[in-house]
Amino acid sequence: MCLLPACGQSSAATASGDCRPSPAQRADALPARLQGTLCEEGDELALSAPKQSDDAARGIVHLHLREGSGNYTVSVLEYVGGQLAPVTTSQQASTFELDRAAPDGYFIPYFHDYDDDRMTFALAGTPGRVALDIDRPLLPPDLDCEPQYEGLPVKTPPLSLPADFELELCSGRDSRVWAVTVDAGRPVHVTLENPESIDNTSIGACRDEAPCAPWPVAEGLATTRLGRAASTSWTFTPAEAGVVAFYGAGGISRAEPSRLHIEQP
């Protein structure tokens, strides 16, 4: 990966002065804006920013494509052993694809090395002017509710699809369980209708017994992570018909319960 100020700059462009790629940029705090001109395919813009926030309520990083008419990738990097390396994130990816139709990305970074206190954002894509806003937004307060641990098997009757379920997690040790009846061979779609209600939580499709044994799937995964800093939807195809138990844990609700819509068209 090239992060030099003149990365990708052609000799013709340099000689004529028609386009001059922007040098690497530095921010002392977030929010910050990475902006400049991508002169040709292969050019990159880069900005370094502090890894940590002084405010624990600002744990999520928000990327917003402010200006740009094409398709762009934003890579999140850190120095490990003197070399730039991808940052692990809650999205299970260190590179995000943004465009005018989908200009936003959210993630929680998990750093490998704290010897260096800065991370780097590298932007590439369609040549032309581009601007990327980077922020750690203030998150809603935790939901004021009574912590509760629920385990399998599910004690309430299974729901018939389509169905709606409110997931309320009041502490990091909370868990909630519910069940639905599914057919084999047809995709099950789970949609988080209010992503701002939770940052990042784990949900698994299980057999209705303890401990959670993943439900057999023909396509997709039997577990996922949902939230503003994770996915907002999940699809899997059951390999068997029956009662699927859902197990949600590992997150804390913000301001309101998470509204999950489950269907099997």
C-alpha cells in the first residue's frame, strides 16, 4: 500500500501541474476531514488520527463521504512492528466501501499495538475531488432497565413468521432468548430496524436446548453480530424445519430496545 504524498502521480500530471495529489494529513483529534484530489486510479489520500477517545461514550468511529461522485474504499490501518497493518474492527473488515448511495460506515476498532497512539485512514477510488468526514459520535445513554439473564430452553411459545421481537440487554452479562418456527430450505431474514439502539451484539440461531448448539444451515451462518457498528441484517437458510431458538447477548441497549423483524418469505 502506497501512502507517500505523490503516490500514483503520473509524470505528465507532475510536469503540467494539472493535478497534484494531496500530501498525507494529520488530525490531533476527531472529528476531522480527509480531503483532496485523486488524480488517477491508484492514488490514495491518507490521514492519521488518535486511536483513543477521552470519552468512553464515543467508542464508535463514523465515516461519512462528504464529497465525491464515484466509488471509494477506506482502509483503517495501524503501525505494528513498524509496518502498516489492517485494524480489526467490529465489522470483521478493515476496509469499507462508500459511495453517494451508501455514504456512511460505522465500526468499533480493536487495536493490536498500543505503542503507537495513532491510526491511519487511507482513501482510494474514482479520480477527482473527494472529502471524507471522520468522527466519534456521541452515543445515546444506556437503556435504564433491569438486568436479566435468560437461558435455553426458551420458556415462551415459538413465534410464527413473520414476527417482531424487542431485544433488551441491560448489562454486558444480560442475555435474551426467543423462538420461531421455520421451514427448511427457505431463507430466514432478520432485520435490525433501529441500529442506533445497540452498538454491537451477538445473536445465534440454536437448537432449543442448553448449551446453544448451532441450528444446521444450508446457506449463511448460524451466528452473527448486529448493531450500528456491525450488520443491520442477517440471512441464513435452515437445513431443517423446526423450532429455532435465538440467543442474544454481549451488548448493551441504548435508549430503547432493539426492534428485530424476522421473516421467511
